[in-house]
Amino acid sequence: MKLFTLLTGFGLSLMALNGDKSDLSSASKWQQPAAGTWKLELGNADAELRYTDLAAEKPRIKAINQIGQSKFPFAESAIKTLKSADGKIMVRIPCSADEKIYGFGLQMKNIKSSKKVLELKVDHWKLGGGRTHAPVPFYISSKGYGVFFNTARYLKVYNQLGNRKDALTNPPEVDRNPPPSQKDKQPGPWQALPSADAVEALVDAEGLEVLIFSGKTMLEVVQRYNLYCGGGTLPPLWGLGFWHRVPAAFNEEECRQEVADFEKHNIPLDVLGLEPGWMTKSYPCTFEWQTERFPDPKKFTQDMLSKGVRLNLWENPYMSKDAKIYKDMYPHAGSHLVWLGIVPDYNQKEARELITEQHYRDHVSIGVSGYKIDEVDGYDHWLWPDHATFPSGVSAESMRQTYGMLMQKMFYTDLFKKHNTRTYGLVRSSNGAASALPYVLYSDSYNHAEYITGISAASLGGILWSPEARGARNGREWLNRIQTVCFSPMAMLNAWATGAKPWTHKDVTEPVRDVINLRMRLLPYLYTSFADYHLKGIPPFRAMILENGFGEAKSKVIAGKLDSETNPYAMGQIIEKNDQYMCGPSIMVAPFYEEQHSVRSVRLPAGNWYCFYTGKFMGNNKTIKVTAEELKNRIPLFVKEGSIIPMLSDNINNSREAFGHDLELRLYGKKAATYALYEDDANSFDYLKGTYGHRIIHCDPKGEISEQASKGAALFGKISKVRVMTQ
Ligand code: GAL
């Protein structure tokens, strides 16, 4: 086997595992593009597509530098590489046994990846093991650094598994079946998975780019990653309102009726999502309006807009022979069909022009606000095979890893940014470097606990997740799901198959309406939280492990029971507790879900925490029990000491009413606080040119406020009410 050594800049070197001196790559030096950020290219990295090639925006180097300096997190020569006998590239990043590894994208069951082998591949959610809608090849260590494998290929990672014979820190051997005399002399219990001292990543590619981010905290690491990928996305304000997707075969009249029913039930609505039936043909798709159902799309779209309701159109990328642009697209499509539709290669300019010109003409120019990009994930049995070919020469594997990103980037750039109008939409696959793309992931899975975990998992890899509500067995479940939805990046009911409405379960219509109203009232807070995502890389919804004072994700270890057929190694199970998360800088959300329909425990991190609704002191660094009854059927929300929450002073039914609307300011705790309220025009891309500002608001415990006006565009109105929420 041939092994290689790499000598690098900064006095850091990469060593081959056996000390062989030949280079794996000529461009093998570490570069430092920004503070706390290092980049290394192995092999011919330029021959491969990088995820950052598809990032919406350029790295925000200045913002990364503003976080401050941070040291390279490893000892010299600690990172090793080799080229395997069959030509694959391996990178070995040291990692101690007590280090926790988090991330790798939208892993639905847990956020910790320690002691796991993952094959990161874009797929539907069912198979697990790293196959997921967004297998972001980025992990974060509890020691304060993150590693990003920036090459659009399948990647296999061995996290703290795979003990090497020359490792210095292998755990001692334990006799699994000691004789009675040796029983007490074992160094510990026998482990089916002895801890190894590294994360090893393997890729079958000509080259691999590796990025390392470091920071004082895991949050700083995430910030640097997001900022390197262009910063977080900033949706238009309407994107943060309430979304409702109608049944697949709805026609114009039914849609109008649905909107009227929302008005009648006094329930907010900002976006109406049309599912496949809006098109002349779907699976494969034509992308053209079905005039039997929508006789005058322009009038319909404009009528909806006049009520403040935006349209979002479902589509999948696979193009039918009946599409008017089919013939022109044919030469720009890959070798294989999906659902008998051609698969356009959007790495080609001609293909991008064809589709975006058609989309602009038929949809965007008449007022359509965005898309739900479906089916850009797996499974193997319905996507193109790994040996498919594409006219751009990009491999089938890289196409699979990036198809969702390609579409997001193309729509973002050529349909919306080009016309200086923001969009916000949905996509069913994404990957590394996606943070600045204005799309939220969703799934056909429907486990509420996993949907909540998804919010945390997404925050570790620059993606957003919608725990969409589709239906429920009873009112309690419905309320729980809508409550989670209202505290997520996209508050959406997807009734494509169920026909559900917010008022479907009459017993809970009132609290359902209340939580949607609360979402709307929180628009100023949510919008500023997204601005922090854009400007500082701080995810608007975040895993608790990124929060000071929480410690590691609480998990339950279930001891394994020996069974020669089903569990011969007596493997245990770790059940993580990821059922609470942060919303913006100050609010902790702990939804009711599953069997815990109306009672649950909540872990309050260190620091004083107050009930959002009453201002009652709830505790500091302890676990408490909350019930829906005591909360009057509201979602459990806790606010950190010294926080200001800006809200609209009363309920609104559409985000356009938020413009110029009076604010209510709430101060939680006994200390004075300052808050920087972000404002811009909430619709265009002018903020990227600096047309935005912050209103600096100071509030003391007596409720006295002072305010420094923003230099940017005004968005919200005056502060007409101040509430000091301390009991
Ligand atoms: C599924 C998608 C659903 C819905 C449906 C329409 O693939 O996940 O949300 O859009 O297609 O056919």
C-alpha cells in the first residue's frame, strides 16, 4: 500500500500514517482564508465540485474576522492522510474518547454522531446511517472546532471507531468471558465499540477540500461555518408568516374559498402553497399552468396578492415530453429518466436559461413568490443510477449530492435576486454550504419527536427544517404539532393529502389560533433573529448544545440485553433528549409531543429562566415539569434573564400589517437590557448593499426605555407598550 506525507504551511504538517514522504497533492498547504478558518486541498481538489461552488453568496470574511482570532485546534502533524490501495482519499482527524461529535446534517433521530459510521448520501429519510435529505459533511466537536469536507461526493465517516494498531490511546482489552478468578480484575466492562482516537473520512474522488473552523464555543464554530458559506439566509418578512398548502387537486375556486375560510376563521395567512395539480401534468412535470383548474393564473395570483397572500408552487425537476421547453432541454439532460421525465443538467448555462426564462414568464412575472422543490432526494430505486452521465461531465454521484442545491441556487440567483425580490421556499434535499439559500427542508416522514430533533440537527449544519403539520389523530396532537410548527423556521400546514385546516379539530381551534397569532406578533423578534443568522451566522433556531449553561445533550442509556439472535454483542442504546431548542437569542421552546401529549419535563440551563407568558421565575439549572393545563394549552416557552422581546402590539392576519405596526416590548428578569432591532425593506436585496439598520433599544427594570433610531429603512412602528415580565 502506498502512503503519503504532506508538508504544509503555518508549521503544521500532515503526516502519512507510516511516514512515507511522497505528496498526495502538489497543492497541499493549509491556507487561512479568515480568522479561525483553515483550508486544505488534497489531491486534485479542483477536479471535483465543491459545495461552496453552489453557495448563494461569497464567504463573509469580514464577519468571520470580527468573531476574533482562534487557534488551530490540533497539534502539529496530528492530521493524517492517505490514499488507499484502491485510490480513495482518507483524512484522519484526531479526536479523544471524551470528545463529543455532533452534526452531519439533518440526522432525524439524534444530533450526536460519536461512535457511528455514517455514509453521507442524499436520500429519503428511511434508511438512516447517514442517508438523509441533507447529509451535510460538517461536524462539530465539543472541544470547539468543526470540520467541513467540501467535496460533493458520497463520504464515509468513521467517528471514533476503527482502532489502529499503532494508536497510543486505545482502551485496554477486557476479557468478555473471564473465568471466576479474573472477573474482578477486568479494567472495566467489555465494550462492543471500543473508542478509537480519530474521525476518519473516506472519499472516492480525485481530490478533497477540507476546512477547519475553530472557536471559543461550539456556537462560534457554527457561526464561522455559516459565514464562510455566505452567511445565513434572510427571508422576506412574509416568509415568516403562516403558510398553508392546499390539497393536490384543488382548483382556483377552491383556493379562493380556502383563503376566504381563513378570513372567516380569523386565522393569519401569508402564503398559499399549490401542490401538483396546478400543472398540466406532473411526475414528470410540465411547469405550465393547468388552465382547466386555473383558467386565468395572472388574475388569480394578482387577486391573492391584493389580499397579501403569496403563491408558492410545487414542482419536481423531472420534465415531461409535454413541456413546451422539453425539446430544447433534451440535449442538456442526463442519460437517465426519473418517472420517465428527463433530468436537466443545471450545471449548464443553457439549461438554466431555458427553465428560468420559462419560470419567469409563466410564474414569477405574474407574481408567484417561490417554489417547493420536491423529489430532489433519493431513493436509489427512483433516482438516476450512479453510472448515469450528464452533459456537463459532472458525475452522477456529485449530481445526486447537489441536485437540490443546484435548483436552490439557480432559482435564488436567476429568478429572484436578478429581479431584486427575495423568495422563501421549500426543498427536499440540500447539503454543505447551503446556509445562504432561502429554502427550508421537509420530509414525508412524520414522527413528531424526530421533527423536533430536526430543528436542532439542522442548526448544526447551515440548513433550516420545517416540522410541517399534515394531520393528527386528535385535537391534542394537532395542537402540539401546530405549536411546534409556529416555533420553527417555516410555520406551515401541508394539507396536500389530508385537506386539514387549522380549525379541523374544533376542540383546539382557539389555542391553535392563539399560537399562530403569537407567531405573527413575534415577527419583529424572528426577523431580527434571521438577520443575526445572515450577519453573524447565528442560527435562528438552535440546538441546546449551542446554548451556554446547557451542557451536553441529555441522553438516556438503555443497557443492551444479550440475545444470540437479535443482540449477540449486547449492544446498548442511547436515546438523546433533543426535545427542546432555542428560538432567537432568548426564547427556549419545549413543545409537547407524542405520548407526552400534555405534560413533560424541561431542562432549564444555568441562568435564570422566566415563563414567557407570565414572567414567573421558573428556575435556574434544573429540571422542571410543565403541564398544558397550567399553561392554559399554550406551548411551553421560557425566556432568559435580561432579555428584551419585541412584539407587535396586537394580532395581525397578514405580515403586510406588520409594516409600521406599533410594538410591545417585554423585558424579562430583573436586569436592564439592550436589544438591537433589525430593520430593512423586508422584501428586496438592498440589504446586501448595506441598506439596513438596527434600532438600539434600552429598557430598565422599571420599564423606562430609551431608543437610538436606526440609520436604515424603517420597518416597524413606535414602541407603544412596555411590559416588565418579572413576578
Ligand atoms: C411529496 C411531498 C408532499 C407533497 C406530495 C405531492 O413528494 O413530500 O409534501 O408535495 O409530494 O404529490
